[in-house]
Amino acid sequence: MYDTALLDDAQERVAALKTADIVIGLVSYRNARTIGAITKTIAQALTQHLPGMRTVLVNVDAASSDGTAHSFLRARIPAGVERFSTGYRGLTGAGSATRAVFEIAARLDARACLVLDSGLTGLGQRDVLALLEPILQGRVHLVLPVHQWSFVDAALDDLIMHPMVRLMYGRDVRRPMSGGWAVSGKLAMAYSEQDVWETDAARGGLDLWLLVMALAGDVPLIQVPSCPKALTLTFGTTAYDQRFTHSISTLLRHLGSHQRVWRSACATQPAPSAGPPPPVVEPTTRPTEEFWGAMRTGSRSWRRILRRILSADNHADLLRLIQVDDPSELEFDTDLWARIVLDFGLCFNKAELDPDKVAASLTVPYFARCLALWNQLDRQGLCAYDALIEEQALAFERAKPYFAQRWDSYVAWVPDTPVR
């Protein structure tokens, strides 16, 4: 791992600045059309509402070819806000860029550090202040934005991440994959020094890693309602697939490393929140046929590993439910879904299988579960969404004894016979 994610130019600029109260990092890749407006919003919020704070605004860019850094630097902002643009050392992606922002905050001895996506077009001044104020007031060390998503973009969070975090840590965090964070200077330093920046945690799993490390360490945190956000990745692309695999890998790996935590977790407690989460909205498009096709194709290409991962009963039940002739006919029992995800968690940690393939093959039942949820929404309406997600989370909690028993009794080696 690189000793630092900072390039020489950034290190020189930080040394010249010496100190700051607030560091705000805009992580970017090809965001020339949006970064200027976001920069203005942030700078205006800080100068109007936090005028006594010394602020550094930094763009950490992944070598964009569309002039993102230029758009950032030429945006008109009030005097008194320092800014510069830089790149980073390390794996390509938001993880290394975020590490660079954390390092800048630590070196400047900042009180608060905010990391945002440069494509967050709905960001308002109130959103910026809501993320920073709990840190500046000394109430917490981590602030998580709860964005408004469509129910398609929220699926990974609501069907896997949210219920698994509840089961493992006993805390009801509504949007584990927040895609932005405000942290204290001390927490920024602690995160930057961790030896994870060349793993899946530094890729698509960064959201999960930041959160679960905070939960396992009893770090004070709060969730704050925030602006709408849309997933910019396109289904079927490598980036989409990697986001799923890296996120799942990061989550499931902590079933092993945080075993004492999930074994001792009792009744779920709500995570502190500054207000109710924004409701999900209808998506502009629903990838029904794409998910249906990927599920059918994946059920064939992953058939051997699915048989190795799932218990005999769960495997048989999954095969039955995906044999329907039309995606509108799909139904998926909440308890079965919980047991299936936990079977994957077990084999990710204990089976003699490639963990990346275990994580990737979860797409087969995941696509089926998404389609079944959307069918329920078609019948019951969008107003039923929160109740359906709560019902699913409770099913994961009911499955915890099943998982603990399988974890304790699991034998890694089984005959690898072909599925006929």
C-alpha cells in the first residue's frame, strides 16, 4: 500500500495552508458539467452560514479528460475559501480519492471533513450545513446523508445492506450505502491510516466499510435527511457489476472479522437520526427485462456454485421460484431470501470457494428478489414500500439462529459433483 494517497503538489499545498477548520473534498471523474454548480453551492453555504471558519475546498479527480478540474477551479466562489485540485496515488476509484481527502483533513488538523460526489446535482446549502453541524458541534464523529432514491436504485441497500447491518450490529441504519460522509478530523485520520486502501473496501465497498468500522467501534454517528440522488451506473456494465461484487464482498467479509459483534448483538436499536428518511420515488425506468434475462442466464452459468453455497432446501426453493414463465409472476418469501443471503455469507467466509465468485453469484437470487419486490409494489402501491422493507429486515433477524447454527456446524469440504 502507498504510504500516502497525496501527490507531491497536494502535499506542498497542504504544507503551505498549515491549518483549516473545515475540509470539503469533491471526488470526481468526468463531472465537468456538474462540479461548478456544486462548488458554488458549498462555498456560498460556508461563507454565509459559517463565516468564521477557515475552509479548504479540494477536488480530487481521477484524471478526467473532460475538464473537470478546470470547471472546479473557474467556478465563481466568494472570497475566503481556499481551493485546489489534485489527483491521487493508489487504486483507481473513489476509495483512493477519499483517502486523499481524509489525509488532507488530518494534516490540516481540521475539525470537520466532508466528502461528496461531484455529480450530486440536487445538493443545497441546507444539505451542506446539515452534514457539517453535528461534527462542528462536537455531538458525533460521523454523519451519514440519507438521500432520496428511486426504489430501483435503493434495492441493494434495502434488500441486503440495511437488513444485514441490522442483524450484524443491532443498529437500524436506513441507508448504509450513503455515498458521502462528514467525519471529524480525528476519525478522518483514523480512517486514512487503515490498511484497506488496496482492497474491495476502497472500491465499491467504501460506504459499507466506513459504516461498519464505526459501528463496531461504537463511534457516535447520526443520519441526516438529504437531497435526491440517482445511481449513475448502467446495468450490465463492468462498473455496475463491480459495485455489486465489491459491496457484497466488503459486507460478507465482516461476518468473519466481526463475529463477536454479530453474535452479541441483541434487539435492534434505531441509529440516531435528525429526521425521517425521504420516501423512495418511482424510477424513470425499471430494468425488468434486463434483470429477468440476467437472472435466467446467471442461474445456468452459476448453477454449480449455487448448489455448493445454498442448503439443499434453500437451493430447491430458489430453483422452483425462478422457473416461472414471466417476471410478473415472481414471488419471493422474505424468510427464504434472508436464509439465502446468510448462506452466501457463510460460504464466503468458510467454503473452499473463490470469494469473488461467491459474491458475484448472489446476483441470481438478488435479481429475482428485486423483481418480486417490484411486483409487490405494483399490487400494493408505493405507499407499502417501507412496510415491505421492514418486513424483510425482520426476516433477517428471525434467521439469525439458523445462521449461527450453520456457522458453528459447517464443514468446508463437500464433493464437487456436477449439477445435471
